[in-house]
Amino acid sequence: MNISAQTRFLSLASALAALLFAQTAADAREARYPETGDGRVAQRLVTASEYMVSSANPYASEAGMRILARGGNAADAAVAVQMVLNLVEPESSGIGGGAFALHWDNANRKLASYDGRETAPMAADGKLFEQQGEPMNWWEALAGGRAVGVPGVVALLEKIHKQHGRLPWAELFEDAIRLAEEGFEVSPKLARSIANGTNPALGRYDAAWNYFFPDGRPLAGHSIKKNPQLAMTFRRIALLGAKGFYKGQIALDIVAAVRAAGDNPGLLTIEDMVGYEAKERPPVCADYKAHRVCGMGPPTSGGMTVIQMLKLLEGRELARFPPLSVEAAHLFTQAGRLAYADRAKYMADADFVTVPVEGLIDAGYLGQRAALIGERDMGAAPAGTPPDADRNWKAASSPEQPGTTHFSIVDGEGNGFSMTSSIEMAFGSTLMVHGFLLNNQLTDFSFAETREGELVANRVQPGKRPRSSMSPFMVFDGDGRLRMLIGSPGGSRIINYVAKTMLGVLEWKLDIQSAISLPHYVNRNGTTDLEQHTAAVDLQPGLEALGHKVSVRDLNSGLHGIVITDEGLQGGADPRRVGQVLGK
């Protein structure tokens, strides 16, 4: 199809008003996405006694449940959930992206964490996002091949399945293949994401235009969509394993698409694809009162920054204040300021730079930092000097975007799986190959290699993994029993979303659904953001009286969690998305 980008966007604009909330004639599957008038889904606490799946889409939760009912375990179900999410929630995650995952082996009482983050091409360096010696505009970098890293999801899931899975690998693709061939109901979330221009570059390249804009119009919510190309891709990976993705025709076509994006080509090679490795890494853990909280270490900043926020607040007895109070929001946002200051300076891929992981979560260091929290907003917090911080990196930020998903699984044997998966910006690079979208995760690097003559920790380097905020977490009780699994999409705000939800359960003793549904307040060492159209907005006058600069805005998390009690399982799904908790 040889239609110019301008013509495509004119076509999109003419269809926008009519299709933004369009629905096809009702059929038997219409109730799959029962949205309320304000665009939210009514969610309720779900309980079960044997096993449970909480994910961002009903099709994915159903696929995971079928695997568990067949005798599969949490590692098996995770493969099925992710593959279906790739099909039905392509704007958020898929095999063209990366992920971080925690796996709990209940029989052996062992927690493992896995890094499936994308890597920079070996030809890339600190000037990847520079033009005429200046950092590129982020919006100019996001689409096309420049920001595409080697995808990690397939390698990560295969690695985990080989270590922990029970059912044959090929069986785990059956639901995704069937739905891709027979068709699935397009969710209102996906339809809105296309129609409202969430990623303004979507439709710039032919493959994505033809798929997401059939007949020149955005996919309509509740319409039925097939993806036979993705079905063929899944069949190849099901048959050959990860080598069917990283070697052969799929890999060659990924490389070709990246390098042929004429307006913004990338540097990816077939050698980069073949050389990719998902890594098992030590989890990052700390005690929080009577519990032990565990997350991912570098190259994500999520584990360390969430733990910092929790530890900074540990002595403040938050339970004294209601969760929606000026006092609670003030303390939480000040902890956010301090933790994000350290994040910006020290956190990056520890295979390339020295990250003082233990120092950043050291109780003595965090006690000193906590003393900086006063009765008024502190303004922009400086980074501290944690133990073993032997390199004076310069702080730098990157505008991480919320094109991400999270799911949590507990199987009948008590094994747990908490995974956050992403293609970065919604719809990623907007390059589509063999039925799936490619990531633009390299935009999570700092665009500047140096600041004030000093190197930036999160600069681009060959083979390096960009810093992330993805924060899959697990919480254990004093006897070492798994008690909670949680995570969220949301770009760099993920850390705030996860930390506040954990506090909702651990401090305010809320059930997991109530904790997830709490209105958001967020601070990333800048403005204090309050979630629009919620009771959080009522906190604005009180926070401003304490010196906060407040912004009221959409804070679209996608929290999906499970709590394990002595009586059984409790699951929650974010009302801001179209997810579902299923259990038996």
C-alpha cells in the first residue's frame, strides 16, 4: 500500500470521532469488556483455594487458567499468558519486546529472578541518539529502527520453562495460535489506543497501517480481529523453541525491518539477534517490618527504588493516617523524591557500570536519608552517597513511556510467577514483523553520553541493557512463605504504583483489590501528580499548603496482584485497564 503518512493521518482524523467509542453489533462475547461510563472496569476481589491468574486481558487469564487446569504450573501458564497478551494487547507487550520476571519455587523455597531486557546493538554507542552533536528530540527517536533493541521475551520464557516448566513447550502456544487464527474480540482499550493517537507514529509503516487501520479506519472496539501471520510465528517458536525466533527467517526479517526504516534506521544485525542471552540474576530483597520484600535488580531500577521508598517510610507508621490523606501523600511523595534522586544518578546495567546495590538499600544509609523528610515539601532532592558508591556518575533521566503489562500467577503447588513485560512506548517502534510489533526500548537510555564533562551511568554502550522501572515484586512473611505478588505498567511511575499498593496491603491492611484501586499520588522528584477524576484531587489544597507543586493528570497504572492468606488466594485487577482475575 503506497499511501503517504499525511494521507493516513487525515484518514485517521476523519474516522476518529465516529470510532472512538464505536462498537459492532453485540454478540455472545460482548460482555467480555463490561466498561463503565468513565472508561473504567468494575473490578471486585476474587477468591480461590487452588490457583489463580491475574492479567491485563480476559483472554490471557483464561489461557493461563487452562494450562493450570491441565496440570501445568506457574512457569507453564506464564508462557501461555504472555503469548495471548501479545495478540490481544499488542500495544503493551509481546515477543518483540523484553521483560523481567520473578519465579518462586515453593517446594524448594527458592526465589529466582530473570532478566529478559533488550540489548543495544553491538554497533551502537553513546552517540546513538545524537544529531549534529546534540541529543535528538525523543519524539523523533521513538519510531523506526534506531531505538529497537534485541527482543528478550522469548529467550526469557524459554529459559524459565527449561528450569521450571512441566508441560511440553508447544502446548503452551495453543490458545494464542487458536485465537490468532479464529479471531479475538478487540478490547476497548486497544481500540482507544489506536484511535486517539497514543503513539502518533502508528501507521507510518505499511505493516502496522494495514493491521491496525483496516480500510483506512482504526480497529473498532468489540470487532473481531485475526492475525494469521502471528499464528505462523507462534507455530514456528512452538516447534523450534527460541532458536526459531533468534535464528532463521524471523530474525532476518526483524533485522531487515530495523535497517530499512528509511526515515530512522537502526543498527541491529543478525549477529546481535543470535548472540542474545536472557540472564538469571540475584533478586534484590530487604526486610520491611515483619515481611521480606523482593524485586529485580539492575538493569531495572524498580527493585531498588521501591525498596528505598518502603524503607524510607518504615519508621513513619503510615497506618496512623488514612491512605487518602494529606499526611500520607506528603510522606509518600517525599520518599519518592529521595529514591528517584538516587535512581537517576546510580542505577543502570550493572554489567557495564558499578551500581552500589547493597549500599542503596543499606538500612543505615536509608535512615540518614529518611531524616531529610520534613513537614514541608523538600523540593528537588539531591542524590545521596550510599556505601560503595565509588564512581561519581552524573544523573540523567529518560522519558520512559507506559507501553507495558504485568501479570501474576500462583499455581496449585504454591509456586508463584510475577512478570512485567514491555515494548516501551505504546505500540513500540511501530515497526511490525511477522504479526508482532518491535520495541523502542533503547529510548530508555540517556540520550546524552555525558553531562558537565562526566559520564552518565545509563548511557548507550554496545550490548548494554537500558535502565528500566519495571518492578515485579513478591512479598514473604517471617516464616519465608510467599504472601503477595504485584507489579504494574506505567513507565517510570511504575515504582510509585507498586510501592503504594504494597503499602496498602502491608500498612493499611487493605485487601489486594482495594489497594490496587486506591487513587494515585506520585512524585518522581518533580511535581506531585494526583490522579484526575478521583478522590486524590481533594488532596491538592492541603499539599499545596505544604509547598508541593501539584499536577492533576491521568495516572493509568495496570496493577495485577495476588495475596496468599491462610484461607486461600485473593486476587485483584486494575480498574484502569480491562484485566481479569480468575481462580479456582
